[in-house]
Amino acid sequence: MTSLPVRPDLAGLTPYGAPQLDVPVLLNVNENPHPPSEQVVRDIADAVAEAARGLNRYPDREFRRLRTDLAEYLHVESGATGLRAENIWAANGSNEVMLHVLQAFGGPGRTALSFAPTYSMYPEYARDTMTGWVTGRREEDFTLDPEHAVAQLREHRPAVVLLASPNNPTGTALPLDTVEAIAAAARTTGPDGPDGAPSASVVVVDEAYAEFRRAGTPSALSLLDRHPHLAVARTMSKAFGLAGARVGYLAAAPELVDVLRVVRLPYHLSAVTQAVARAALRHRGELMAQVAELRAERDRCVDWLREQGFTVADSDANFVLFGPFEDREQVWQGLLDRGVLIRVVGPPGWLRVSIGTAAEMAAFRAALQEVLGQ
């Protein structure tokens, strides 16, 4: 039998992916439970039809109109000032954006650093780009100690630092002074340059769930003008309900964005994807109203779980991590048997539930009580 020359570090591995099961209540992958309204669907359909008339030609390689729209959106959503098309990069989901970052700044002999528990795809980005992977720790309440973080930077001298805020799977957001301390230290903690002097570590704050943050929780976008090695990543999968469209983006100094342009595949963002994203951005007011509803539903879920005696991580996202359980797999299966799918993820003993509609959350509560015999 002919064998394939699989990279040794990939041999025997299975692809990433959460369970995709056909059950009535899907609360496992942090999707927005609200489909686009008919008005949004019509606008997207019209935009796609217009794009289809030119599909014999390659798409706009630099997608400047979309980048301009995203810069304007960040100004409205987070008060980010001074952002232009040159400050924005986009790709097929924030996953591809992150992969571009590791392709551009990682590689053999270099290291990426994050702080566990955090998003399970981060080490896979490192693996796929042959970048070393190291993790520091989070505290018992899943916060990040700035002194520990800075010590990790100085010890490992990472090319890239990945900070999820709100963090997945815990939902906890980073205070701005923590991000500021890490970004300040990162100015000289990167790999040595050709002249032997240390470079900066590229610090990426992954704000995939930022639109769901509680009032008073700021965005790291406000720090960009002081740190040219800082990037803030976002996605349209969650708040905009466009998980099926695959649109992610980041904001950073133009010099950082220009390096990402070097590693992208030619014409990586299709004309159809660009049209869908721009159409959705035109309806941001309607879509943000759904976000407010989901925030309120999340806070009700946190309060209810705590009333039941669970430990619940403070959440600025559209999901909640709760526990501990002696046998979380048994609880997960019991919920699944009752038509509710949540996620086994995070530290041992914990489970994560995405926030759905009011009816879906009522079904989750009822099923959990049945499983626990309450």
C-alpha cells in the first residue's frame, strides 16, 4: 500500500471541529440564534446578484470599499478614531486572519504565546505555520495577571502574543491596563532582528465577541495609535449573525497590515463574500438590536446558574462557562438526550453554553434541571 508523505507533526491527527448534530436546541458553537431578517436577506441577495454579473473577473484584490466600511463600523461601535482602509485587513473568518498573522510573523524557530485556558484553535495556527507554542496561566477566576504575562514575554520572547478578550471559553474580558502593560513590554520582547537587536512581539487582541461586552467594558481599539505592534481582531460571524458567510477582520497600523498582504493567497476574499459583508454592514443598527437582546439573555442565564449553586465565570461574550461537575460528559450527554447540545470545553469539570433565544434558553434550563434531578 502506498503511504503519503504526511508531515510527522500531523500524522494521526484529526481535524478541528465541534459536533454538528441535528437536535432542536443548538447551543454549542456560539452562533447568533437569530437569522437575518427578510429585509437583510433581500439586500444581501441584491448585492450578490450585482456581484454575480462580474464573476467572470477576479474580485477586487485589496477590497478597499469593504475595508473602509469596516473602519467606519468600528468608529460607530467602539468610538475608534483615525481608522482608514489602510488600517483594516479582512479574510475568510477571523481564523484565516489569525493564520495570516502567524504566517507573517511566526514560523520555524519562532514562538507564539497565549494564556490557558483559551481558544483551542490558537495552537493549531501555530502548528500549521511551524511556530512554537507556549502558554502561560490564567488565575482561578480566569483573569490574567499582568506581571505574570510580562514575565512570560520576557522569558519566551514570542514573535506573536494572542490575547482573547472576551476570552473563549471563559467569556472574561481583559482590562485595558492589562493589555496596555503587555503591549508596552512587547515593544522589545520579540525575536532578535538581523542587527541583533530585539524586535517587538506582535500582540493580537482577539475581540471576536466584543459586541456582546457589558456596559463599561472597553475595546483595545483605543490603544492602537500608541502601539504599532498591536492588532485587534473582530468577526462578523457572531454579532452580525454571518457565521455562514465567513468574514473576519483586524485593525492595526498600516505597516502591520501590509505584511499580512504579503502572505495572503491571491484574490482570497471573493466578490460574493465582499458583497455579503458590505450589505450586512448597511444593516448594523438592526443587527445590534439583536445583540442587546442576547446580552440580556446572557445575564439572565448567569444569574439563574448561580442561583442553582454553580460557579459561573463572568461573561462579556454570548456564552457562559459553568461548573464544576464530577462527570461533565454525563451531564452533556443527558442534555443531548433531551435535545439540547452544548459544549464540553475548557478546564476539566466545566461546560459552556451559548446564548440562544429566550425559548432555547428555557429549554436548556428545563433540561439541565432534569439531568441533575432537580
